[in-house]
Amino acid sequence: MNNLVFIFASLLGAIAIAWMGYDFAGANTLALAVTFSIGGVYLIGIVELLRFRRATTSLQGALGSITPQMTATENWYEDWLRRLDPALSGAVRSRIAGERSGLPTPVFTPYLVGLLVMLGLLGTFVGMVSTLGGAVSALQGSTELDAIRASLAAPIQGLGVAFGTSVAGVAASAMLGLISTLVRHERILATRQLDSRIASEFKAFSPNYQREQAYAALHAQAGALPAVASDLHTVAAQLASLGDKLGESLLANQNQFHAATEKRFNELATSVDRSLRESLTASASAAGDSLQPVLTRAVEAISQMLQETQQQQVLATRDQLGTLGDEFGAAGTSLLDAFAATSSSWTEQTLALQASIKDTLNQSVCELTDSANSSSASLLTEIGRLLASTEALVEARAESEATWLDSHAQRMTELTDALTGKLEILRTQEAQGQAAALARLAELEAAVATHLTQLGQGLEAPMTRLIETASETPRAAAEVIGQLRAEITNNVERDNQLLEERLRVMQELNALSASLQAAATAQRSAVENLVESSASLLQDVTSRFSDTLVAEVTKMSEASSHVAGGAIELSSLGEAFSHAVDLFNSSNEAMMEHLANVETAMAQSSSRSDEQMAYYVAQAREIIDHSMLSQKEMMDDMRRIKRKTSQLAAGTQ
């Protein structure tokens, strides 16, 4: 039935196109060209549908050819797929494998159906343009009524030619659409037949069936495992008993073999010992008899050679001793002469050097005394300036130094008598100054520690609040997300967009929390490092200052023991004090600079954390505002829908 309908519809469309083409032949070339175009498009559609129907027929024939004898063979499934049209084999294989995908459909036919209608309309429009143009020219070319009627008759008759293309296009489109519907219906029937066969003959080739078979095989295997285990236990027991028997028999055979081997080895050793003894005795006696004259001659020759060698060595030793005695005598005489000359010259040089040293010392003492007397005022001024510079560091020590300088200026002439007392006073004053300096350093260390403690406490509260805020922000965002998920379930697309946006916000908030925790850890470690570095720096400064003070006390003690070099020692003492002050100032400046850098870094980190927090809070606020707006829009939509529903209900009542 379908074949007859297919042939009839195809012939009907072709007859309509041929009829219109026959009418246009020789009358209107443009309409004939459009009709040929319609016929070509119709032919392309018919060819595609024929191929489509042939593929469907191959599927139906292959499904009808399945028999129990065919399914009993080994590779019948692959052979059956090879019988299908190549355009259907892949789709059929996928559908049998469990993929619920449809079979291929005609690709160009739906487009060609519409194209036929458009070509018919195109021919109509072109014909109307030419017809109306001829009518206008006829009306404009004459003023008589009969002439106008005669001139309008031909264009009006041409309208039939123009509408003939529409008839051909619409008829071809209708027939092609009918044929497409028929072949699609055949394909649907073939697909249903294939689905019915998938549940029976092709069931073994579906993944679900294979999984079921594998599960059944595993279940059967699991059921057979206890029996296999019991059989294995029996076999293991038999193997154990067999192993015990084999071990006992091997042990007995090994003992017998060892006993026989030991007996044979003992006999062999006895015979070998006896034969060796006899052969060694005979060979030793023969060798002794043959070597005795040779050894006698060798001993005599060696004794003679030793005597000759000893005599030669005695003569050579005597000659060498005589030569060495003569050489030592000459060398001793020359050494005595050189030593005598050197000792006399050395004595003269020593006396001259002692005289020059004595003169130099006397001159140095005189010069030192004069320089000490002449530069006492300048030294006092220099010492006062140096002590004034040290007063900024340690006030107590400055006072003791001023007292010591005043007493030293007043008692310069009595320095020799009051040296011991001055030393005691100086040691006492230095001890007091050192104690004051240590106390000052301890106060400075305590102040720095207090400042750092306050700074840490001051930072701890904001950081705690910041961490709490950061931990509360994800919780608030999660609550907002939960509410939004509960309220916008009816709008899938908007829900997906908001969900992606919230996930991004959660990631950013988690990153913010991690960065804040890292910043807090870094700041705490920086504060701890600052405290440790400050403590070590203060200890270093204290140790340096103590070492400097001890060194200066030692230098002052040594300077007190040398009266002549007092001015030089005082100058070195002032320089040492200046160096100590410079060291302390430089270390203090370095520590203050380090503290300033740490404070700047902490301020920058705090500002950066505040900026990041403000940025993420602003983003969270924007998300919440966007969610509130979307929620408001949804509520408005729901109100409008509810209002419309109520209006419709009122209208129906």
C-alpha cells in the first residue's frame, strides 16, 4: 500500500510540473525556467526520499530475516549489521547498545518543501511584474477604448501564465511533503519493530544484559567458593601428610648415605696417610744425602765473603773518621774566631744602643713632662667636651666624669702621692656609671617590651574582630544562598546563574579568610621576630657597652700606672668613650629604624587587609542586593500571576 501511494504521489507531482512546463513552452521563457527549477528541486527531494526509503526497507528486511537458526551461529550479529544500509548501521548499533537515540531522518527534504513553494511564488511575482509592465505601457500608448481593450487582453491572459508557476510549486511541495510523511511513518514502524527485537533477539548485546550476566556469574562464583575452599582444605591436608612421609624417607636415606660415605672416607684417609708417610720418608732421606755437600760448600763461601767485607768496611770507616776529625778541627777553629769577633762587635753595639736608649728615654721623659705641662689646659677642654657628649647617654656617669676631671685638674701636682686613692675613686665611679648605664638599658628594654606588648594587644583585638567578621561572612552568605534556593525553585535558568555567582563569592570569601589568617600569622611572627631581634639587639648593645667600659677601666688603670704617658692615655680614653657613644647611638638608630620599618609594614598590612575586607564586603553586598532584587521581581511576577488568575476566575464565574 505504501509503495502505491509513494509512486502515485511522486507521479502526480511530476505530472503537475510537466503540465505547467508544457504550457509555458514557447509562450514564456522566464516561467519555463522557473518551472525547470521547481522540477530540479522536486527531483532532488525524490532522490533523497528514495535513499531514505531504501535504508528503511533494508532495516525491515534484515529484521524479518532473523530466525532461531541464524541467532545460533557465533558471529551472526556482525553479519546482520553488515546487511543494513551504511547510513543506518551505526545508529542501529548504538540503539541496540542501549543509547536511546533516534534513527537518521531526511536532511534536505524539509527545506526543499518550503523551497518549492518559494520558487512558485517567485515565478508568480516575476510574471506579474512583466504583465503589469505591459499593461501600463498599453494604457499609456493609446487613448481609444478599443485599442486599450486589445492591448490589455494580452497582459491579462499572461496572468494565467504567471500563476501557473505557483500551481507547479505548490503541487510539487504538497506531493513532496506527503511522500516525506509516508517514508517517516515507515521509519517509525521499522524503529518500533527494532525496539521489539532489541528486547528479545538483541538482548544479549545490550550493556544492561551483559552486566546482569556478569553479576549472575559473580553470584554463582561466590556460591561455588565455599565448596572450592573445602576442597582446598582437603588437598592441603593430603599434601601435608605426603610431605611428612617424604621428609621421613629422605631423612632415613640421607642418614644411610652419610654413614656409608664416612666409612669410605675413613678407609681412603688411612691408605693415603700410609702412602704419604712412606713416600715422604724416602724423599727426605734422598734429598738430605744430595744437599749435604752443596750446603757445606755454600757455608764456607759465605763465611769467606763476610770476612772480606768486614775488613773492607773497617778500613773505609777509619779513613772517613780521620777525614771528619780534620774537618771538625778546622771548622771549630774558624767558629771560635768568628764568635770572638762577633761577641766583641755585639758588645760594642750593645753599649752604644744602651747609651742611645738612655738618651732617648731621658729626652722622651723631658718632652712628655713639658707636653703634659703645656697641654694640660687643652686636654682638660677636650676631656670636658668628650664628657659633655657622654652626658646625653648616661647622666650619672657624666656627673662622675666631671667630678673626676675637676679633681684631676686640681691635683695634677699631687698625682704621685694620691694615685692609689684616685684609682679607688675612679673604680667606684666607673662601677656606678656602669650600673646606671645598665639600669638605663634595662629601662629601655622594659619600655620596648611594654610597647611591643601593647602593640600586640592592640593588634590582637582588631585581628580577632576581623577574623570573626570573616568567619561570619561565609555563614551569612550561606544563609542567603539557602533562602534564595528555597524561593527561586520555579526559575531554573536564574537559579543556575545565582548559584554560580554564590559559589564564586564563597570561593572569594574562603580566599579572604585564608589571606586574613595568613596575614595574622605573618603579623604575629613579625611581632615575635621584632621582640626577639630587639632583645638580642639590646643584649648586644649591653654586652658591647659593658666590654667597652671594662676595657676603658683597664686602660685607665694602666694609664694611672704610667705617669709620663697620662696625656696620651686620656686622649685614647676620650676616643674610646666617643667610639662607645657612637656605637650605642648607631645601634639605637638601627633599632629605631627597624621598629619604624616594622610599624610601617604592619600599617600597610592592616590597610591592605581593610581594603580587601571592604572589597569583599562590597561584593557580598552587591550579591545580596542582586538576590533581593531578583526575589522582589519574582514576588512581583507571582503577584501578577495571582492577580491574573483571580481575574480569570472572576471572568469565568
